[in-house]
Amino acid sequence: QVELVESGGGLVQAGGSLRLSCAISGFSILTMGWFRQAPGKGRKFVAGINWSGGSTDYADAEEGRVTISRDNAKKMVYLQMKSLRPEDTAVYYCAAASTTHKVAIASGYDYWGQGTQVAVAT
């Protein structure tokens, strides 16, 4: 079974940048995504990537501020975030699927990490 471990969260000033990482172990995967969940709110899609082809997709509200990337050799997926705002404060999760599906659909993912906290100071 696939195991996902997120890291890189922390406290950052508004306008700053962070890079989140997701370490992957287990069997082959085809789809990876990043989601976030603020306290008392639902889980929202941020970015996704097709593993084999490297094609990416982003939430409309985040496009231009976030970049998802992968490192096949290191088995890592990254989420680079810039121009951070207080509303970006949330727990960020990476997710993996062993089948192809639309990256923005949370129910399509088979495995989830424990999450990493991001807090953006106003």
C-alpha cells in the first residue's frame, strides 16, 4: 500500500513563499494531487499532476500563485506557493491514486497523507 508523508509547512508572512513536499513510498501511482482544509471548512483542491506524462492542473483561484512538480528519481511531489495570503492558512494534504482520473476530484484518490500545517500571518 502507498504511504504519503507531507513536510514543509510552517508560519510565513503575507506575500512570502513556501514549498511543500510529499514523499511517496509503495507501489506505482498514476495521479497525485494537493488539497487543503481550513478549520471548520471543507477540503478544497489546489493542484494535481499526472505522474507518467507530467501534465498539471490547478484550481482557478490559485493558478499563477502555485506550481506542482515531481521528481521521479526521489519519488517526491512538490507544491511551490508564492504571494501567500492569510486565506491560504490551512492544513495541506497530498493524495495519490493508482488509476487515472480527474485530479480535482477528491473521491478519486486512494491514499492520503497526514497533512502539514501552513499559517500565513496578516
